[in-house]
Amino acid sequence: MKAPFTETLEFEPNATPAQATPFTPPCALNGRFDVPRDRDWFSFTAHKGQRLLFTSMTRRAGSPAELLVRIESADGTLLAESDPGSTNDVALDVTFAKDGPVRVLAEELLRR
């Protein structure tokens, strides 16, 4: 059976917005926290009215990671952020107000 989405693997270095791994939605993003304080940035171009659901698969995969996901415009304006107090997998439903570059940050809250 064919997977419903392509998979985009992070490639290091991608610990800063300037180093973000590009992707084209819809897809599955696959990242790994290899060292303490690791951050994974991804980037894509959003389209006005486009609606995307960003979900994580940490808890369902048995990971102890406390994941934080932030969606930002290219200038750093926060568009959406996961609840840092939640112990569930992340689910962010975002509809973009305009065309333009967007960045996605994934990091482990405890920075282990």
C-alpha cells in the first residue's frame, strides 16, 4: 500500500531558521533530536486560504519527548504554537492569511 504522503527527512544543520529544511505540503516531516538542545527548523511557502494540520507522533510512537511546535512567518511572527503544558501529541490546525514563506520549529521542551 502506498503511503498517503511523501516523507521529508531533516538534514543537518537545521538548528536555525536560515538552515531550515525545505518541504512541500502535504507531507510527513521526520526529525530527530540527536544532541541536547537540538532544534529542527523546516520551511515551506504557504498560500492564502491554505489550511494545514500539523500533528506529531511522539507519544503514539512511545517517545518520552515533550514536543513544542511553532509555526512562524518568515519575519518571526508567531502563527500557531502547541500547548507546552500538554502531555498529548501536538495538533495544530492552521489556515494561512496570506501567501509567503513559513517556518516550522520542533524542539524538545526539556532540551535533553
